Amino acid sequence: MKILAIETSCDETAIAILECARNENRAEFTILGNTLLSQIEIHKQYGGVFPALAKREHAKNLVPILEAALEEAELLCEDKQEIPDEMRARISELLARETGLAAAFLEFLGECEPPMIDAIAVTSGPGLEPALWVGINFAKALALLWNKPLVAVNHMEGHIMAALAPQQDGPLVIEDVAMPVLALLISGGHTELVLMKDWLTYELIGQTRDDAVGEAFDKVARMLELPYPGGPEISRLAESVRSNLNSDSQGSTLEFKLPRPMIHDANCDFSFAGLKTAVLNLLKKYPSITEEQKMLVAHEFENAVADVLWKKTSRALEETGAQTLVIGGGVSANTQIRRVFTAQIAADGEHPHVSLRIPAASLTTDNAIMIGLAGYFRALRKEFADPVTIKANGNLHLS
Ligand code: KG4
Ligand code: ZN
């Protein structure tokens, strides 16, 4: 089954085309085409994602990246297509709210034969609703024109599936997954521990009571006058301290001690707002902070985050008896978090039967491949979306 997958939930516009085979016991995916346009440079000046701008950029990017993905997949067959007036009118109406998209769509698709694909998967939530709608309306227009079924994908399920497919050359394969799976989902908008008891059946085990962990990284980075997105910047500073830990900096780290919020509480919830405030208060003591002191703050902040994430995950593993642990979402790119989780699981200590799966670096941040993976699992169960009622849901939960 060939799936064309579309992702526009935040600040990446992405389309991938996957050849998907076999079943839940062993699912195989060959990436035929994969395109992604990041809007980071555009949002940088605002210090975060600006929804109206994200929506406009998605509308501008979707047709060019569709063309690039089809071309890469060798599914682009340029040939004059007569689009009947009635179809043109319906598509124009569907895309009326996305500036310039209807015209670009009709121009390109009037020159392109319907490709040999079987379904169109699109992120329906969670995320920024104006951004999600662009992808959904685009998917609806394609489904209408090509007469293909639609699959609505939960973005977080995409992050879980990406983490379950180990990094390797050749096709992505999801196999030998021991249930239940505990997923730590950490991104700009989410921090949650979710149990997948069986394929596609979820239970929420814990979540943040205030800020998401990626949000905390981004806000602390701003306090340290680092550019958006802050996660990779904090990580860079923190890693430079670690590679230097025999120097004087180790002693002075004590000065920059930060709390580990809720670490000893008897639940699997998180809180990062207090940690962020603690950084703010700490920085007030250093009105003219040096570059080295900034590095020490970044290092201690990152250690505090990794400690709390691990302790709560460890508690959840114990409470749920999960056999597989995955980390997903943009923050799972973080070197220290990956290091702590890998070391703790490898230590054969408290969780000797748990196998850890971490996504390939290229699949940690938002992309359309992960939407294709999750879309296939839904399509296998014939869970197709109604093209009339499909809608964006910024707060969509896994259930
Ligand atoms: O999953 P994602 O790409 O988008 C959302 O769905 O939110 O996650 C983006 C978040 C941002 O907050 C960014 O700062 C964070 O992931 N991030 C990182 C790293 N790379 C990205 N945080 C910590 N360390 C990193 N290396
Ligand atoms: Zn994400």
C-alpha cells in the first residue's frame, strides 16, 4: 500500500510517500519520497512559532513540496489533466481560506496525472489549529481530485511509531514490539507518559501540570539570550561543560544548583514552570552573566530536566509493568536525555526486562514519515476518515 503523508501541525511543512507492507507483527516501510521545509528561520525573529505566519507558509509550501515528493518517488507524470469546472469550483471552495493555495493547486494538478497511491494520511491534531487546517484542506482536495481514502493521524502516535522503527539502512521495520509500550512524549507542546497496552490503544499515565519540557527549554534559552528553538542551543552549551568537566567549572556548578520539581512525589506527573522560575531567580543574581556562567546554568537546567524525566519514567515503568520504553517528540533529540535513558536501561538495574527504543535523529523532530507510519497502522484497520467531517483538533488526545 502506498501512502502519501502530510504534516503541518507546527512550523514544518512536510510530505512523504511510503510503500507500506505486511501487518502489525512486522510492518515494513520503504521511503519513496520525503520532503520537508522548516520555517524556523522565519519564526526566529518572534522567539517562537507565530500561528498566522505558520499557516501562510504552509499554504505557500505545500504544492512545491508535493511536486518534489512525487518526483523523488518517481510518481510524477506530467500530462495535461482536464479538471471539470464543477471539481475546480469544489476545490477552490475547499482551499478558499488558504491564500494562493487553490490557484497553485489547480495549476500544478492540472498538469499531473493522478499518482499510483492508495491513501492520503494527514495530521489532524494536536498542534496549532490554523496550521493543521491547511494540511487537512489540502489533503481533502487531493482525496477529492484523485478519489483516494483519507486517514486522520494523531501527531503523537506518529512520534511513537517513529521511535518504534529502529535506525538502520534500508526500509524502516517495526517488529518484535513487546507490549505494553510506555511512551515518554516530549515536545514543544507536550510532556506526557502514555501506555500503549496493545496496538493503538492508549492510557495516559502522567503529564505536565504546567509547561511542556520543550517550552521550558525554549523559555530558558530566551532568558540566556539564545535563539529559538532553544533546545538545541541549551544542549550545545551544556555539552561543552560536560566535555570540560575536569576544569574549574565542576566546582562552581554547585552555585547554580536548580530544583528537580516533583521528583519525589508519588505520581507520574511533571512540572516545569517552577524550574523555569528558579532559573529566572538565579539569573537575577548575575546581572552581568559571563558566557561560562551561562553554560553552567544550561548544564544544570538540562541535568535537572533529564533527572526528573528519568525518575518519573522509571516510576511509570514500575507501575505499569511495561516491556518496551520509547521516547518521542522533538526533545527526544536531546543528547543528555538519550544518554541518561540509555545508561539507566543498560545498567540492568531496576528494569532488566525493558527494551528501550529511541528514534533515529532524523525522525525526532516533526516530519511526514512518522505520519505515514501511523497512517498505515490506522489504514490496516480500515480506519478511514470521513472527508466531510474530518477536522483539526489542537488538543487531540491519544485514547
Ligand atoms: O516535536 P517537535 O519538533 O514539535 C512539536 O510538536 O512541539 O518539538 C519541538 C521542541 C522545541 O521546543 C525544541 O526546542 C525542542 O523540541 N528540541 C530540543 C532539542 N531539539 C529540539 N530540546 C532539547 N534538546 C534538543 N536537542
Ligand atoms: Zn512533534
